[in-house]
Amino acid sequence: MSSVLKGYLQLMRPANLPTAAADIFAGVAIGGLLVNFEIASFSSQSLFLLVFASVFLYAGGVVLNDVFDYELDAVERPERPIPSGLIPLKKATVFGTILLLIGVFLAFLVNELSGYISIALALAIVLYDAASKKHGFFGPFNMGLCRSLNLLLGMSVLGELTNVWFAIIPLVYIFAITLISRGEVHGDNKKHIIWASILYVLVIIGVISIVLYKTDQIMHVIPFLGLFAFLVFKPLMNAYRLNSPNNIKKAVIAGVLSLIVLDAALAVGFSYWWYGLLILLLLPLSMLLSKIFAVT
């Protein structure tokens, strides 16, 4: 693999991309797609179009994030593709923009509702990259909003939205991860870790409450939530005990990759246990890619 090609791949954060796909798989389950296999008005092509739309939108967002951060990265992370000079800033800008546009185009191929949600998602992504991430509250909120819209993108597969309020789950969860990441470079973020722990607990309670209220699948959901809790709280406690940049980074990575498990838990609540296991297959893929490419 050429160094330039690897540089473009690094900009796209390949290890994170399966988490975007997991949002879509969870969204279509919440949207009722798999209930009794009633798929008369649905084609598998629509599902895969939304998966790729989500992946392209996510990839475009993280590329443009590095574009807007190139001056800061030149000081704090000079090894990254743009500040190192491997990928020129203008080419990275064009690359990220094209990825976003492809994502929106693919979503419109499914239906108009999906297309409009993808536009809202693209705008939220750019807002975060360009401005809101610098704000203590609106940055994490904006990032969480992006994940909420991504879940809604999956829920829109049949051209309508139900249970829109479920999207608060990824909003709160990503808000928590973004809080943790505030100490990734310099450490010293124990207060953020405490708040993130509280939000993690609220997310778990939220999923249990939603499933209990809407379905009778709670016994299938509990094992997935147990795995989720183990994966996110263990590194978080380590980061609290030894509040070093390295431990904080591990907690952030665990939080990002464990979104797949959270999505699997949500999906099982509205479908079948085996569907959740299929989503979980994305986790080892993400973990493998995280050994090659940076997650944060």
C-alpha cells in the first residue's frame, strides 16, 4: 500500500466506519423492518444503500474534521496525514466534500425522507467540524446529534419515521464519549469522566425502559447490555484511577467501538437475537482496523 493511499485511509478512520453501519442496522430494526419479516415494500438494496450512505457521510465528516483542525494538529499531532504534508490540505478538503455528497446522493436513491435526513446529517457534521466542537456543551451535543440523525437515517428506510424520540439514546451516549475525549491530549479530566459515567448509566436505563415499554424482548437485550457495560466501564474506571492521556484515549476508543454493541442491544429489542449477533460481527472488524488505523 502506498503511503499516500494509506494517508487517505487514515483520514477516513476505517475502524470507526462499521459503527456508522451499525447505527443503520439498528435503525431499520426500530423502524419495524424485521417484524414478522414484513418486507413487501422493502428491498435489500435500500438497506445497503443506506449503510453505504452512512459510511460515506461519516468518512467525509472525519476527513473534514482533520481539515478544520490542521493548524492545531500541526502542534499536537504533527504525524497526521495533513500536518505531516502527506495529504495536501486542498486535496483533503475536496476529498471530504465528495464523500459527504456521495453519502447524500446514496440516501436519496432510497427515498426522499432518507435524502432529507442525510442533508441534515451532513450539515450537522460540517457545523461540528467547523465551529461547535470548540464549545464545551454544544460540541458534545452536536456530535451526539450527528449519531441521532444517523440512527434516524436507518429508521427512514421504509419512507416514514416512528419512535423518533429513541434517537436520544445515541445523542446522550456520544455526548458522554465526547466529554471524555476532552482530556485525550493533556489528561486531567476526572470531572468529565464522572459525568460520562452517569450518562452511560442513563443510556443503559434508557434502553431497558424503551424495550420494556415497547416490546417483550428484554431478556434477549440484557446480555448485550451486559457486554456493553463491561466494555465501556472497565477502561473508564482505569482512566479515572490513572488520569493519563493514554488511558483516556483507551476509554474513548472503547466508547466509540462499543457503539456497535449498543446498537445491537437496541436492534434486538425490536427484532431477533440472531440479528443482534450479526451486528456484533462488526465489532471484531472495528477492533482489527483499530490496530492499523487511529480511532481518534
